Amino acid sequence: MSTARVTVIVPCYNEEHRFPAEFFLNFAKRETDFNFLLVDDGSLDQTAAVLNKMNAAMPDRFRVLVIGSNVGKAEAVRRGVLEALKGSPHFVAYWDADLATPLDMLPVFLKTMNERLEVEVVLGSRVKLLGWDIQRQPVRHYLGRVFATCASAVLQLHVYDTQCGAKMFRVTDFIRGIWQEPFISRWIFDVELLARYLNARGLGTKEAELHIYEQPLPRWVDVHGSKVKPGDFFSAFAELVRIYFRYKVSKKKNL
């Protein structure tokens, strides 16, 4: 692969019929700062063949990591990040394969990193504002708001959206460290990542707000065929309790 500044991990499971290959290829032709590591998480269809065609079309920009059996999104992303870090990129990101968050937001995330050198984590945030196109199913939206409030309480951090599948990280020793161990959570590893980061950095709320930035998304579309179902939110709440007792993120007093 070329030595682009950002390696983007894209976890894929049974995406044969909906993987937007042309969008990825066209983006890669326009934007040279980004490489892609496509992770086939034990798909049962021809996803690997689709991804390998992309690698054949642009081998310097797309690489494929095949996991023999389905390990879930959390572990697929983690293995992808560890593989990406071997190439010493300046930044790593992960992005949902369905492009609910458009690829054009990647340069926006990178611009934030370049302009705000203290920021180590950029989180996509689905804030519905007038004139912005955030299309979420009502049930998911309201369950998501309840979950975000609970996640903020566990993390002791005022974060609006932990679960958007678009995130970017500046490669530092702290960031390398939070990916080393498997996650205890399958559904909400995003929250666990933040808990690990806060523990590693020893950050209280005010300091964390300097290093973690929520990037509002002008467009996000709930793509048909998502693997996440409304009922999974209840599993997520159970995992949130496990994360709380596992990490017990401490809050520094900021005077």
C-alpha cells in the first residue's frame, strides 16, 4: 500500500450485494491522503470476492484482511486497526461499509485533526439540525438518545453520540494502547474504547474535551439492511453495566 497519512478500516460482513465499491474507488482516485483496509469478517457470501476486486483495481490504495470466521464488528475493527498500525500511518479511522456517513466526511475529520493538534479522537456525531440531512428511524433515534445519556454517565463525559460508525484517531502511544486487548463488549465497543482512552490518559471531563472532538455530520442516512436491530439496544445496556464495573472511569476534579 502507499504511505497515505490515514488508514481507514472498513469492517464487512455479508456485504456482497450492497457494498458501494464505486463510491470507494471514486473517492480513492480523488483523495490521496487515504488508504483503506477492508476487513472481511467471516462472510458467508461472496464479500471477499468483491473486496478482492477492489484490491486488484487499486492495489496501492485498498488492501483486504480476511478473518476466517465471524468474530463481530468490535473484534474485526480491532484486528484491522492492529494490522493498519504496522504501516505506521499518522491516523487510523474506521468507517461503516454502508456509507451511512459519506466518505466525503473523511477529509473533514482530517482537517479537524490538522487544525487542532491537541485532538486525538474525532467522533462522528449525528445531530439533527435544521437544514441538515440526518435520517434515522424514530425508534432508533429515541433509544439512541436514552443510551447516549447513560453512556455519558458511565464515562463521566458529556458526549452526544458514541455509536456513530465513523471515527478517526491520531496515532499516539495512548491510541496504540487502547487497541491491544480484545473488547469485553460486542455491541458497544465504541464506549469501551472511550473508557480505555480516558483511563490511559487519566483525563477528567475538562481535559478530555480538549482531546476528544465530536464532528457534527451534515448528512447521515440509516441504510436499509443494517445488522443492528432495535432489540440490540437492550443488549447494549447490559454491556454498559459491564463496562462501568470493568473500567470505573475516574473523574478528576477541575478547579
